[in-house]
Amino acid sequence: MASLHSLPIELVQEIANKLDEDEILALRLACKDLDSKTHEAHLESKYRTRRVFFVPAGLDNLLKISRHPSGVNKRVKEIIFFGTSPYYCISDPDPLLPGQIPRSESASIVLSRLDSASQLDFAELQEIDRQDSGEDTSMLALAFTNLPELRSIRFHSHPCYEHPNLTRSEFNLFYPTVLGLNSKPGTHIPTGFTDVANTILRRHWGLKNSWSKFMAAVVTAGLKNITRIQNTHFWNEKGHEIPLNDFLPSQPRRLARLRTLFANLKVLEIVLRTYSRSNVSVMKRVQPWLEAIGAMLEVLDLRLIRISFGGPTIYAMNVFALPMLSFLKMVTLENFNFDLENFKQVLINCKDTLVSLKITKCKFYNNKEGWFVVLQLLKREVRSLKFFQLRGQSEAWYETDMEPPDYVLPDLLSVEGCWACESTVCLVGLDFADAHTVVISKQISKELDTHRHHDDFWDSITNGEWKSEVRVATTRR
């Protein structure tokens, strides 16, 4: 029977890649042979992707790594910023129901140890005020300067009931007096301890203006190698979407600077937040910003959360103009209102590269005509497209002084395959008030060739159900 020592180094490294940082270290400590074979995998596991909480201890630790004389700073390829504090909520505790705390013998030990460390934690929490002085931005910029291989930035903003569990090294960093001898590198924290501790560590302090701080740090550090930016945890109750008013530059000089810094950006996946009262000025500033940082984009996932203060809704106040980006391959858009001519030009601009287009809850002023025109253009011009999905179109746009439309577009329209092929099937989904869904299969190429008017097309592709009284009445409620 083969032993771990007798396996080729490639297999040992493959096994090591499945383990966490402490498990690999335990292997390294076993003998010189395994130390040599797993050395590289251990360093990759520890430094390739760094989790950073936006609190002083977290930023200090990242800065130390960036300045470490061993050269581990060159191993950092990705940083995940967490939008919640890692500290035990001691000044404003969030009471837990008895059933929320895992029943374990170590529960009382965990609570007592956290209580004994509370004074230290409270002092640490006070230092978060440094965020308001801009010191945290300076620290982040200094760290970025010394991370030459950094390529990806991700933001995770979890609510307190879905917070990220702390690892052993993170417990050591934020609660150095709690774990004691059980926290040695190469060992695991007892399961009972982590189950309880990660349940009662409630994250009540969130990132303040994290996106604008990140952008400021990138500009200050002159970071030019970022290829991926992601912030898609938009469901957070604390509202950690990107607030447009906080960071969008309008001066040509600043836009030119961003164009230089993000010349290598390939993937942008973000959620934006805007308010109805400021839509006109803010939305006009999104296009030049996107154009500045996205000249080389291949993947764009852009979603919008609108916060309304009531009052009449006006389509022109909510129109979003997409920039002309020539290299887009995969595009996902959600909750935007588009100008039809602008949208057509965007598709024509990337017609030779676009392979996937997913649209959710996006609208034109005349929805039935707009999407029919887009479908015709996709078939005629965008020959590279292999996947198209249109969702959430059951609610057409109409303003306060307009009569509600007498139609309801499909809830789902999905096409996978070559649009020029007659055999390519389009799946059409129709939801009804009694919670049942009807899925119809149509040949998209044939339907578009046969019907030259949008009313005829939608009537045929839905088998007449787009004007069903039941579906139309449901959307007006």
C-alpha cells in the first residue's frame, strides 16, 4: 500500500491544495520530506487570497504582510474585504434566542473567555474612529503599493446573521487572549469552541464608505494591475451596495487617471445604489465613469438598487446610458431603464465578442417594441451570441398619468445556441396568479423571420397569453 511519502511530488501537492492553511502546516511539521513537498502549497494557501476586515488590526496585518522581508507580499493575488466588524458586540448586544446558541460543553468557557477579553476588544473598537480621519485609507494605499501581484478585489458585506466565520489565525489576530495554547499554527480550534464563538460574535459595525476608501487607496497607490473587482452582495440589510454619490468623479482629469489605472480591468461585478431624488445628475455620471475604468472589460455584471421616497415616477429620470465597450463577452444587467437607441449601439459595438447576455427587470419606454427590436438585432448582428436570457419583464413601465398597458411580456425568455440556426429553441415562461408556470418552446429564428410587427411576434411566441386577462390583472395589483 502506497504511503504519502512514496507518492510523486505532484500528487502530494494536489492533496495539499485540498487542505487549509493549518492542515498543510501540520504536514510540513511531520518530516523534512513532506516539508519540502508542501512548502509551496502552504505559502499559496496562506497568502494567495487574504481576508481583510476593515478595522485597524485587520489593516495593520495587511500592511505588515506587504512589508514582510521574506517576500510573501508577492504571493498576494486577491483580497476579500469584509463589510462587518469581527468583534464581539459588548456595548450593544444583540440578544440571541436560546435555540441559536449551539448546545456544547464549551459554551460557558467561550462566553467567559470572551467576557474576560471584552475590555481589550472595547479599546480596539474605539480605534475604528480612525476611519473618519482617513488614516485607514492611507494604510490601505501603503499596503497596495507593496502588493505587486494583486489582481482581484472582492467585497463581501454580510448581515449579522450571515457573517463569515473566523479562522484560527483570525481569532488569534482579533482575540489574542481568548484561545491561549489551543491557537498554535498547525492545529485546529476545537469544534465546540468555534461553533459557539462564531454564533455569538455578532457583527454590528459595518464598513463606512468602504468603496470610496478603496477607490481613493487605488488612486493614491497608483495600482495598475487589477483585473477583477466584485461587490455583488446587494441583499444586505445594512445597505452595503455602492452608493453612487460617494465616489463618482466628474472631472475629466480624474476620469483620465482612472482610465490609466484600470487599463487591465477585465471583470467588473458590482451593485449600485441610488435614490430617486438624485437620479438625473447621478445616472449621467455613471456612463463616463464606466467608460473610464471599463475600456478593456470582458465581463460586466451591473445591478442597481433604487431607493424611492415616493412621488410620481418619470421614465426620463431613471434612464441609464451604457458606455460603448468593445470587448464585452459576458454581460449581466439588472433593474435598469434603457434608451433603445443607446442599447442598440452598445450591442453593435461588441457584436463580434459578445457570447452571453442576461437581462433582469430592465425596461424600455415601450417595452414590447423595445425588446422585439433588440431580439431582431441580436439575430441579425450579434453572430457570436450563444446564450440570451430575459427575465422579470412581466411589469411594463408606465408613468403616473398613463393608462396601464393591456399586455404582459413573458416572465422568462431564454435562448441557448446559434441564433442563425432554425433548430435553436427559445423557452418562453409565463407565470400565472395561481402560482403555476407555463413553459412554451418556440424556434426563435423562425418567429423573428415570420413576424415583422412586435404585436404579432409576442402574440405568437406566447400563444396569445401575453394579453391574457388573468396575467394582466395580476400585474396591476
